[in-house]
Amino acid sequence: MTDKHRIWTLMDVLRWTAERLAAATETPRLDAELLLAEVLGIRRIELYMRHDQPLEKNELDRFKALIRRRLTGEPVAYLLGRRDFWGRSFLVDARVMVPRPETELLVEGAMAAAPEDEEILVLDLCTGSGNVIISCLEERPLWRGIGADISGDALAVAALNRDATDLGDRLTLAEGDLLAPVDDDLRFKVITANPPYVPDGDWEGLAADVKDHEPRGAVTAGADGLDVIRQLIPAAASVLAPGGQLLVEYDGAAQTEAVKALAQEAGLVDVEIRKDLAGRDRVLSARK
């Protein structure tokens, strides 16, 4: 986009950008569409309805600035300031991990764990942006919940997402390591968790989106990735109500036997593994 006299239409810009993003992302065309639609304040479909519309200089300049950042690996979600999850849009920035589609398995499992008309208490550990617990409570008006995280920065983002809903006092956010900020007397019908689970040694091999931009403390957890999960599963089991369900996301088949053993050692039953859309082992499901 160096020709100052050229008139750039929306389609020209999308083609040019997708070619240059191909080396930096697996979804170059999608990234270009999302960022251009953001600059223009329109929906993606409208890009094609206006395909021959020329861009104003200020629009082109704003778009180029976003593309330069994307070329460094900065996640599109951070550039947009939001990410869709479970049919809702969540505010995100570099203080939290970007919500992933596979994490929707936690919400799906929670929905199946208790009847819609039952008043229950739900706990979401390592809550991050609050996407899991907020999605659960938005789906179930009678449920109340606690979202806990060791990161005060993450909880600040979760608070913004909570305040953008009508959840009111149905969701409490608590800062501390795993169950440290949770009242010892509480018992939960559902506990969800998306803890850090990537082995330390895998960090340098991760995509630039993650390695150079997302908070490492929310990603890696020791030599085998299980440092947090080893503490989390028995701790969560101790505060599950009778018949309560635990759902924990983890990192595939290499960790499956270990997480299953941890659940069984904690006295949990009906231990199952749920696979993501790619067919990978992804979520431990177990009952008190």
C-alpha cells in the first residue's frame, strides 16, 4: 500500500492484506476482514456488499496501523478489544488469555450438570476474563457463582465483563490462589476450571500470538504442565457438594492418564474425558 495516488477499494485492500498476513497467521483473510470491518464500523458481510467502495485516507491509515500490529503476532482479539464466546462478546486485552472455542466444553458440561430450574452455586477457578462463569450464569438465571483468579489484572477484566451484563450480585469475583479466597463453608454443585496447563518447555514453540502477547502465567505450569492441576483437582473435590460436577480443561492425550488418576485419588467418580472439535482430549469431567 505504498502508492499514494492509487484508489484502494475494500476488495483491493483485503486481497493485498491477506497475501501479506499469510506468513504471520493461519487465517489471513479472516483477520483482514475482521480488522477492516472494525475500522469501518460495519459487519463483515458488508465488506462484500460494498466491495468497490474506496477507502478514505484516515481509514486506510487506521487499518495499516492494525495490520502492522497483527504482523508482530498480536492477537486479533486484542486489536479488536473483544472476543466472541458462547454466543456473547467479551472484553479482552493483554491482561487475560483470549477465550478459545474448545473452552466452551466447560460451559456445555456445566449446563448438563444441573437442571435449569435448580438454584445452585457454581465456582469457576482461573476465571480470566470471566467468560466461562458469565456464560453459565447468563444461561441459568437461578444460578449464582464465584469467579476466582490469582491475577488481580485478570479480575479487573472479568469485572468489566460482569458489569456489561445484568448479573448484578449473582456473580462474585475473588482474588487469590485457587480456593484461597473462597469461604471454607461453601459447597458447589458445579466447579469449572481452565487453568494453565502447557509444559514450560513448550513455551518457545508456541505461536507468536501466545508467546509474545498472552500472559505466560495463564499458560504454562511446570515441566509437564500439571503443577496447577495437581493442586486444583483435590482442592476442588473437597468443596464439591454431593453429586457435584468438576470440569477441568487440560492439554490433550499426554496428560489424560495423569488427570484421570488425580480425579480418582481425590475420591471422584464417573471420570470421563471430553474431546474438542479437533478430536483431542480436552476436558476432565468427574462427579463427587
